[in-house]
Amino acid sequence: MKSLLSTIKISVPEKIFLKDPESSDLGKRIIGHSILLIDEIGFDSFTFKKLGTKIGSNESSIYRYFESKHKLLLYLTSWYWAWIEYQLVFSTSNLPNPTEKLLKAIEVVTRTIKEDNDFLHINEIKLNQIIINEYSKSYLTKEVDSENKEGYFVVYKRLITRLRDMILTINADYKYASSISSTIIEGALHQHFLKEHFTSITDCSETVTPTKFFQELTINAIKS
């Protein structure tokens, strides 16, 4: 999978950015350092001025790539979900058993993230922390409906659809395939957050992973 992923460009909806950051060294530095800075100070405190200071570039140069920090967050989250999707596809493509395939897919979308050396300018571990802590800020906005129509969330929705289709392959009569698929992905982020910050209200721990929880939850839910 590593060698295959290294030849694939992670695709993000083009309307999110003004200039593709993957097309230049500056663009890649904007992405790489924005991840480090948002992880360090949080999205609310993050500004293009602070990012410009970090990368030694004018604030105006960042605006050539993204019209706002909201669009930058949309880019980071879309990149993350596309990266997860590629892992899911490659990890499950050779699994003929539908249940085994679904369990592996749930593992991919819920597990603790490890850094991927195929994308040297992106720290996937820190990006995952941003997704856990900040992802909801990308869609809990007044503009969510218009941005959805523009296709900004297409990768995220496609990932949920993949899980849904795997569930329906096992049980075509299960009525809540979309709901449980979105719950797996959103719930995993929440359980990782609780495991780190509110341990008294989750059963997830160092020994009980969100993966184990959602695998058991899903299989029990979709039984005929």
C-alpha cells in the first residue's frame, strides 16, 4: 500500500482553494506549518499573520492560496478524509468476506493515527488531533448548506457512503446504514477526545480502543 500511495495525489475539491498548495514549495510549507501551528495554538487563535511569521512569508502570499482560514481548515479536513479513504480502499480491496471487510474498514476510520512518510510535508498525527479537536468548526457554520452544494464535503460524504455500502452488503434490509456509518466516523473522533480529556464518561482506554467499541456496536446492530 505504501508504494501505491506514494504515487497517488490526495485530491481535495478545487473550489476550496484559490491555488493548489501541492503545486509549489510555498504551498506545501503553508499546509505543513498550518498543521503544526493549529495543533499548537488551536484554530480560534490561528491567523494567516501568525502563519506567515512561522514560514517567513508575507500574509498576502497565503491569501493567494486560500481566501480565509475557514477555507484552509476545509482543505485540511478534506485532505485528511481523502487520505483515510485511500487507506480504506487499499486495506479492504482484497478481502472477499463482507464482514471481515467491514471490520477492517471500521478499523481504518477509527484507529489511532500513525505518521505516513509518503507525505513528508504533512504530519498526519498532528492533523488527526486537529480533526478530533476542530473538525466540527468546518461545518457548524451559517454557510454549511451552500458549501455543501459547492461540494466542499464530498470526500467526507463519500467515505460514509463506502461504509454504508459495506453494511448493506452484509444486511440489505438494515434500515439505518447511513446513520450508523456517519456515527462510526463522527463517534470515533468523539471517543478519542473523551479518552484523552474526559476519561470518566467513556469506556475507551489504552486497552479498550474506539475501534473495538465501534466494531462490536456495528456488528451487533446489523445482525439479521
